[in-house]
Amino acid sequence: VRSNGYFWSALVDVYARSGDYRGAENVLDEMLEETKMEHDQWEAANSNINDKRNKKVEKPITIPPLPAYTSFFSACHKLISRPDVHPSIKSDASSRAWARWKEMRIHSVPPDVMAYGAMMRVFSAQGRAEKAVDLLDEIMMQMMMPVSAE
């Protein structure tokens, strides 16, 4: 069965809702791996065509969509907020969320207000107010506005 971004986002969300940030991260990794394999297969199948044209035609790589990343950040926050979780696990969740935030930016996935909010909650729960304020400053510089629920 060939999957798509909606499928992957929903799967990440299932793990996120249960607070399983590692499961959510595994799904993101699987999506990136599947995408890379599909891209490599496409390149191999089209290499003869590209050789005849004397130019390279690349298939765009599909990366995890914004809702998948936002769900992952929420899963990290959910775990970090629990008082019964060991501090080293909380620190790991925070580090992984930040790494995925940077990955998202590298892949040119622009964050929205929800993603910023999720990351700010991660930093706030971790006691890293300065990082949360930095993200808030970014939001204000981009003049992002919250979505109203009208």
C-alpha cells in the first residue's frame, strides 16, 4: 500500500495523542526513508530518459508535512509535562523536538502558529523560557496571527 502525507500525519498523531514521542519520531523516520527509497527508484527508472535528454530531471522529494511535525512536538510536550517522567527522558524529548524543528526548517517546511505554539510549550515545560521567547519574537517578526475559532 502506497502511503501519503495524510496517512503519515495521522499515524504520527496517533502516537502523539498517547504521548509516545519515540513512536511518533519513528514514523517520521520511516516516512523520510520511504520517500528516499521512492526517489532512488524513480531516478533509477528514469536514468536512461535523463541520459538521452542530456539533462537531469528530478522527482521532488516529499517530506513530512507540517501537521506531522506539529503532532510530534505535541507528543514531546505531553511527555515533558508529566511529573512522573525522569528528567533525562524529558531532556531527550526536548532535544529531539528541537532537532526535528531544525530538520523541518532545513526541508523548507514553514512553521505555522500551531507549530510555533507546540515548540514554545516544549521549551516552557522544560524551563527554557529564553528559547520560548525567542520563538515568540520570530512569530512577531513574521507578523503571524493566531487562527480564530469563529
